[in-house]
Amino acid sequence: MTHQDGQPTVDGRVIEIDATSADQIPSSPSNSRKAGRAVREIVETLLLAALIFFAVRLVVLNFRVDGLSMVPNLQNEEMLLVNRNAYRSIDLSAIGGLLPGDDGDGANTFYPFAPPERGDIIVFEPPTNSDQPYIKRIIGLPGEEISFLNGQVLVNDIVLDERYIDDETTCRGDDVCEVVVSEGEVFVLGDNRMNSSDSRSFGPVPLERIVGKAWFTYWPLAELGWVPHYEYDEISEQSVASGATPGVAAAVASPQPQRAPKERRERSQRERPRGERARERAAATTEAR
């Protein structure tokens, strides 16, 4: 029941309502507070995404193959992830003064993961007037002699078994037809030997110019998977950090290697028709990366 003035009653008695207590009833969050919370959550999500992005970029970067120099193993416009830290090294000589008995001559380099190895496909800074990195395969390591004969590559006079290429390998310049790779460098070749500008034209690549190791193919989906590392059974699996004498190691690994004496290689180069040498030099100027 209600009183005549509108107040609720119980058994005829008017019940007083405390207006102050009614004002103290909690209300729902305002729209502005809800909007503020939503904005904060969006900002936190964006910051987390940015943190993850930059953390991943410290380890890998994406790379698009530009050209046909790595056919048939890598196709034009194939998308790769490149491991930027694959060849990360630590110069132990930098802390030589803190270690007793260390002469700090700079020869002690430690690779937490792995040093560059023969057969690795690497991305490196362009050695010529170009704004695009190059991608090639490591063939020669420091201290090794690289030469060419009868369409094949020789490392310390041992013919490499390169089943992953389709064409013969010829040398297109007298300056790098036969070279000993210096310390701190690697000799690289494209897998498409008839259409690749590589160490045959611009010489060995310094290690400090290597951006990273080709790691994973993510496009096209038909090629999805790890970029394979090729093994060379006919020659010892040396690396930049092995410290082994190349000639001795090769002899141990291959008791009966195919050899081409240096004199025969030089005679073969001299006896090539002059027109063939001229065509090879001309081809070198039109090579695609």
C-alpha cells in the first residue's frame, strides 16, 4: 500500500526512504572509462606485437630471390628466411688481457653456432654497384685453391661432385680463374653457372660482408621447407674455423681423388681457342645476378 502522498506504507505506517543512501548505490562504469580501457588494451597489444617483430628481426630477415643465378635450387622471386646470427662470432682475443696465458693475437675466434661451411647458401652485401644483396653458395674456404678444368670446379686439385647443378662451370676471367682464398674470405658461386655473377668475376667475399645464411623457404608453398646444405664426400668437410691444412685434410678424406695437375690446368687454359676465351669474357659482362 501507499500513503496519499505517494510514500510506501506497511500496516498503515509510512516507510521513510533515505535519499542519501539511495545516492550511494554503486553505478556501472561510465562510457569514457570503458573507452579508456579499450584504448589501453589496443596500445598494449600493439607494443607487444612490435616487441615480438623487432626481436624476430634480430634473428631472421626475409629475402626475395631476384634473378636466375641459383636455378635449379632456388627460383626467381622465391621467398626465404635468412638467419642473421648463423655465423655470429666472438673474438676471444678481445678479452685476452683478462685471461692468463692468452697472447691475444686475434687468431682465436669462437662461433656459438657454426662457422661458414662449404655448401652453405648465403646472402651477402653486393660486391658491385648494386643496392640488392646477392645470394650464392659457398664453394671455397680460407687457404684453399680454387680452379676450373673441363667444366668442373676443383678445390685443392680435387674435383667437386656438384650434382645439384645442371650446367658446366667455366671460368670467365684470367684474374680469378685460379685463386687461393685468403683468410677471412670465402669463394662463392651461383648454382646456375651459365647465368651468375659470382666470385669468378668479383673475387672471394669477405666474411664481414655476409648478411646471413639462407635458412627456410616460405613461398611459394610448394617449396615450403628448410634450405638444404649440400655435403661433399670427396673432400673433407672443413669450415672457416677448422684450422686444418686444406691439402692434408683433403688427402685423408679422399684416398684416390680425381686430380688435375697444375701444369695440365695451365696448358688447358693456354690451348683454348682465342675465340672461346673472348666469348667467355664477353659473357661475363652480361651475366645476370
